[in-house]
Amino acid sequence: MVVKVYGSAFACAKRVLICLVEKEIEFETVPVDIIKGEHKDPEYLKLQPFGVVPVIQDGDYTLFESRAIIRYYAEKYKSQGTDLLGKTIEERGVVEQWLEVEAQNYHPPIYNLALHVLFSDKMGFPADAKVIEESEKNLGKVLDIYEERLSKSKYLAGDFFSLADLSHIPFANYLGVMGKMYLIEERKHVSAWWDDISSRPSWKKVLEL
Ligand SMILES: N[C@@H](CCC(=O)N[C@@H](CS)C(=O)NCC(=O)O)C(=O)O
């Protein structure tokens, strides 16, 4: 059964695509144009009632929330492709910890930064300079904590690549598009980590789609 991924052009959906490539799961992409408001169409809202992307359909199984989707596939196909969850329950706990950090600490400032720097024009609202400044400052504080963590282990959850690292990739990539890659490059360990995770064949494949 080929997994259908809706809204694959956007970063939250790319999180799912990287995971599917790492897990060697076949998928097809279904475009949902946020700029045209297709994510608010009644048919789409039947799949994702909050009107955001992504959502997947796997046969008659439907799932939304990108991090729920990656957890589902990493667990379901634990022994296929890259193991993204750790070998022990303790390692799994640390993967979950950093996945939560990604969602609760890293994502809000980088999402607002991308929204106001890259998408405000297209989405028809004015970019707010104060939001940009605050978001950059808050993201910097989060990355300072990452710098400390990554001075002790190669990846966020330990010395293995996991869902926690993977989940950061699509939005970190926007920093390059925004001309703000210095936020990563000025932090030695974060920079080495980014070079490593952004060189993975899975991300290169997703970028080619
Ligand atoms: N927590 C959701 C967030 C999804 C989300 O915010 N998606 C963005 C694209 S990256 C979106 O659809 N934005 C359109 C909107 O907010 O109207 C997830 O991870 O699936």
C-alpha cells in the first residue's frame, strides 16, 4: 500500500517525507496549496479538521499531526530502514524528550520567523518586524542550549541519528532561504550537527521532489 502524503510542498509535511524515506516506505504526494486556501476546503477538512498540512492516508488509515505520523511509522517499521527511536527504552525516552523540545521550544520561534520573513506577502498579511526580532532572539536562546547539548553528543538524543534530529531539518533549512543561516553557523557544534543531518540522502531526496 502506497502512503499518500497531503501538502508535501510545506515544511511540516517534509518532516513526514524524510521519515518515510529513512524507513524505506513507498509514498506518493498530493498537493494542497495553502496560498490558494485549499487546506480550508470542506473535502480537505474531512481529513484534517484543523485545516493545516500534512495528513496521510495509508489504505483506510488516516493520520494528521506530523510528529504523530513520524512516531507511528518509526514504531510500526522499527526494524526496517533506519532505526529512529533508539535501542532501549531509556534511549527512546531521550528521543521523546528532544522531540518535545523541537515542538515546544524550537518550532514556535522558527515557525514565526519563516511565516513573517518568507510567507507574509504570499499569505496576504504584513510582516511584523517586532515578531521577527523577538523570534530570532528566542531561537538564538534555544540554539545556545543545543550548542551545549551537542558539545556532549553527536546528535540530540545521543550518538545516533533519531526522530529528534530529523524533525528539525525542514524548518532549519528555511534559515538558509531567509539569509539567517548565521544562527546555526555561529554555533560550532550546532553547525557540525546541521552539516551532518542536512547531508543525509533522505533530505537530499526530499529536496529533489
Ligand atoms: N502541528 C501541526 C502543524 C501543521 C502546520 O502548522 N502546518 C502549516 C504548514 S508547515 C500549515 O498548514 N499552515 C497553514 C495555516 O496555518 O493556515 C503538524 O505538525 O502537523
